[in-house]
Amino acid sequence: MEPIDICVRIGEMRSTSFDFVYEIRKTSGGQIAAVGKVVVVLFNWQKQSKVTISDELRRKVMSLQKTET
């Protein structure tokens, strides 16, 4: 098996959802082997409704993404 690097970041953030964006690269040479995106919707199962992303969560995500390299 060949070693790989997996990178994940938050892409677009909307009012009740955001994207996880994935990139898989071969460790040697850095060639992109695969890319992908998953949309995550915040959901309250008890109320059976979507939940708005709070300003606090937005700030935390932005803070983490600024510190990652």
C-alpha cells in the first residue's frame, strides 16, 4: 500500500449547513488521488427541524482554520 495524506477543511458555511471538503494526496510527489465533499446539516432530532449555525460555532471554525497549515 502507498502512503497517503488526507486533508479536510470546512468549505462553504450556510445558515444551517456547511461543507467538509476532502483531498487525498499521495505522500510521495503530492499527486491528488481523490477529492470529495460532504454536506453536514445541523439538525434537532427531537424537534425534527434544522438548526441555525450559531455565531460562536462560526467563530470557532474560522479560528481553527486560520491556525491549521
